[in-house]
Amino acid sequence: MMLQPKQIQIERFSLFYKDISIISGASMKHASAPLQLYKTFSYQNPPVIGDKVGFQVHIEEGVYLLYILGSPSTNRGIIAIEVDDLEQGRIDWYSPIFYYNITRVIPFVIITNGMHTINFKTVGKNSASSSYFSVITKIWIK
């Protein structure tokens, strides 16, 4: 069953990853992480290529930065960031050691005012990674 992305209507916002809508793939799991900002992170489990989560937000035309607070490690995947079904960039969450509180940034441009869809899609993994996890805490647009 496909779920519709959550709709958010604010100019600048933040969203906990646990509150994002699952479009395809496994359910969202949440873990307590005392050393991570906000003391939590979330991920789809089991992770596979093609997992997709997303949300809708009302954004005015302009240039924005999407900040993603996550936790790289040895079992992390690569996600594509899509805005209105156009890929804006990829994030490889693999790291040879576990880290807390790493923020990755993806710039994007909105050319029309209105509702826009932002999706995160699992597209692969680093050759050194043992799995496809994307362990994320929070998302911001500024």
C-alpha cells in the first residue's frame, strides 16, 4: 500500500525523520541514541534498494539548502534526494567508523511557488558497506 507524503505548509521548517511518510519499503524503526542530538534516530528496517520516504512542503521560489542530520557507519547506504521527482544529489552515509551528529547538505532550487515533494530514495551502497541503512534524526530546509 502506498502512502501519500505528509504535507507541511511553512516557509522554513524542520522535520524529524520518524515523522516522514513511507512511500515504499519497510516500516520505520526508532532507536534511542543518548549521544545523538535529540537523543534518537530512525531508519527503515530491513533496508533495500528502492526504499523511499518523503514529504510535501509549501515553498516559495528560491534557492534552499536541505540539511540532514544523520549517523554514518559501516552498514549505511546511499540515498538520492529528489525534489519534485528530479534528483538533486546523493548522500553516501557509509563511514569506516560509527559517527554521531553528522550533517550533510544538499542545495536545491524551487522555480514556482506552491507545494513541492521531497523524497529520499535508497539507490545503493558504498562497496565497503555491509548494508543499505540510512540512519537519520532530523531534516531542515533553510
